[in-house]
Amino acid sequence: MVKVEEIAQRTTQEIRTMLFAMRPVILETQGLLPALTQYAERLNATESFKVFVNNRGYNSQLTGEAEGVVFAIIEEAVGNAKKHSQATEIKINLLAGKSSLMVEIKDNGVGFDVEATKSTYDQRTSLGLLNLDERAQLVGGVCAIESARGRGTTVRVEIPFAGVREVA
């Protein structure tokens, strides 16, 4: 258990460093939706799968830091799907509630056993699922992953509108 905590602390620090170093310029200048649109267009032009972005009510209510975390989570989830899922479609859904943003990244790939994967973290070099949860926690959010063999994978992240920026 101590090893997992050490890994989590190290991962948290690495994520914070990466967020400042790797955020796309469009995310900084125009926000999450334009950045996601550009990201999906780039993937659709270069990958064998298609990415669809659906927005229901999100209008930049998150802080810039939180938008950066959301973008990084989406990139991680899409990267995991690209590497492992054999999906032909990935849907990114944003749903703004009264006090939070729900993000859903859903693929139609081969799926996997979530619990079996989590139980072997100490034997793995990749901690993609743990990274998703750690990133969400950085901004007070939560992450849930649902998957089953043959049924695809859904990553759901809820980020509170704490520190909401004023929207004109």
C-alpha cells in the first residue's frame, strides 16, 4: 500500500508539471471547447477511428486550470482507447449541470476487466487508469471507469464548478 501511495504522490507532481508544459495554446487562448474540436479534427484526419465531441451546456464555467485537467484526462482516455481498445468510434460528451461538468469518454472497443487491471498496478509500468483518477482529484473531481470485455469502455469524470470564472 505504501508503494501505491508513493506512486500516487509522484504521479500527482508529474501531472502538475506536465499540465503547465503540455497544454495546447488554443486551450489557453480560446478554452476547452475549441481545443477539443481541434483535437478531434486532428485525430479524425490521422487515425483509423473517429472522434465525436458533443457539448450540452458547457460554456467555459471551469477555471483555466480545471479546463487543462479536463483536457489532459480526455487525452489520456483517448490515448488508452487508441492503444488498447481497437475502437472505431470515440465519443466525448460534455454535460454541464448546475454545479459541475460531467465528461464522458466512451469507445466501442473490445473493453477490459477494470478490477483485474487495477489489481495488477504494482506489476505494471503503465498507470493510465490511476492517472485519470489522480488528475480528476487535482481539481476536486471524481473519475469512474466502466468496461467489460466486448462492450467498450466509458470513462466518466465529474469536475465541480469551484472557482467558477465569470461568463459574459
